[in-house]
Amino acid sequence: MFDSAAYRRALGRFATGVAVVTATAQDGQAIGLTISSFNSVSLDPPLILFSLAKSARSITAMQGAEGFAINILGADQRELSDQFARALCDKWATVEHVIGLVRAPLLAAAIAHFECAPWAQYDGGDHLIFVARVLGFADANGQPLVFFQGAYRTLAEDVRPPQWPLPIHY
Ligand SMILES: Cc1cc2nc3c(=O)[nH]c(=O)nc-3n(C[C@H](O)[C@H](O)[C@H](O)COP(=O)(O)O)c2cc1C
């Protein structure tokens, strides 16, 4: 179809933030994956989306989860991003978190988080598209982690560091 290297390079011109989507599987295990595919969809009702590779180890657990949390990473959380992007390791060792409303882990020091209930799932080729309804959120000042051209970046502007715990709006 396309020259896949050129296609990926062109897609990489779209800068995104970096988030970790988390949930608790039905067997009680914590799940977390680094994503850049987060976006808002609807304000009323408040809906967000993200897409996950069908090949992801956690895909079945995510499909059956009671809810999700989207944790937006700050500029100093590259290691956390890498940790949640690695398959087949204990992603949760040393990760400070609390369990939220829908049993999804909220990561300490995220600059924002959104707690969501499942709304819809759609086929997206080699990915599944998850749409979820936001039940609660919190945010704080802080530099975001940015992903651009296959590499982590930070914004040039200086913003105040985040404070933990974040005040949650339900
Ligand atoms: C910056 C960044 C963004 C990513 N975005 C996505 C994404 O949007 N969807 C996805 O399925 N995987 C994405 N990944 C890859 C997953 O984080 C990675 O495959 C993860 O290990 C899957 O976890 P699992 O196999 O344990 O379920 C991204 C990785 C990085 C580093």
C-alpha cells in the first residue's frame, strides 16, 4: 500500500501528549499501557477515545474492564512512559498510585487524570477504538511530556510543577 517508513514519518509530524491508560482486570490485576492515541470526542456527554493494538497483551483485560483512567504524563515522566510501553514486565513495581472510582489506578504525579466508564468499542483495523465516558477528572499545572517524530520532547515554555494529590471533580 504505502511506503510504511514514509507513512510513519508523516504520521510522526503530528505531535501528541503521552498518557498511561490504566484499569483493573476482572482477575484483580492492574493493567497499564502507554498511549498517544488519547483524544476528546464529545463535551456533552463528556466522551474521550483511545485506541489499542489488538496484539497488546492487555487487550482482552481492557475489553472487559469496569472502567479506565487516562493519566496524562508530565515532562519528567519519560521513564514511566517507557515502563508502561514494555510488554512482559512487572509494570507496577515502584509505581506510586491510588485506586479510583472505577477501580482504575491513578498514577501519582500525572498532570491530569480522567476516570471513565466504557461507552463503546469499535474495530479499527489492527487496533480497537475505545470510547469512554468521563466520570471524574483532575488536573494540575505542569509541563506535559510530548511525543514527536518518534521521540520525547518538552515544551519550551515554563509552567509550574504539579501538586499531588490532585483535587478530583466528580
Ligand atoms: C509514546 C508511546 C505511545 C504509544 N501509544 C500507543 C497507543 O496509542 N496504542 C497502543 O496500542 N500502543 C501504544 N504504544 C505502545 C504500548 O505502550 C506498548 O505496546 C505496550 O507494551 C502494550 O502493553 P501490553 O502488551 O503489556 O498490553 C505506545 C508507546 C509509546 C512509547
